[in-house]
Amino acid sequence: MFTLEVGMMVAFILALGFSLWKLYAFMPSKPLQDDDTTPESTQELMRLMYSAIKAKKLNKDHIEAHMKMDSTFDEKHFWRFNANRLNKLLDQHFLENPEHKSIEDIHKALQKEK
């Protein structure tokens, strides 16, 4: 009976170790090259968004199209960019600047900065 219990304990520990090793193998250990959620990538997208708003693109669809047509827009890096990501950028701006309530407010603020 004792050897059976020890054998089962050893088998359990080996199975647990193997499972943890497999989980570790699937976890990303280095950042992906096309990760567009880094602070640098977010700042680049914010800069593109501000340039689109400055160009009097006050509709979300027009802003997105203008950003994608910009010569500095890296399609390989920002291949996941879509309307949802633009909404997240706008929400981030509105959280950082509570005095802005709409895209028109952002446009007015950008015109004052000139």
C-alpha cells in the first residue's frame, strides 16, 4: 500500500511539473514586433488622430480613413487598427482632457494651439 501511494504522489508531481512547463512554453516571453498597444504605439496613433482631426475630419469614419491614408501610418505595425481602436483612443483623450466633450472640442483646442 505504501509503494502505491508513493508512486501516485510521484506521478502527480511529474504530471503537475509537465503541465506547468507546458503553460510556461505557451506564455509570451518577449514583446511582439507588431504590438500596437505599447505606449509608443499609442502615442503614434494619437498623433495621427490629432492630425486627422486638425484636417477637419470630424466624423469617426473620416478620421479612421485619414489616419490609414497618412504617409507615416505603418500598415505592418498597425494592421489591427480599426474603428474600435479609434474609439479607445478617443476615450483615452476624453479621460485625459475632461473639458473636451466631443471631436469638435478637440478640433477647437488643436486650432488654438497653432
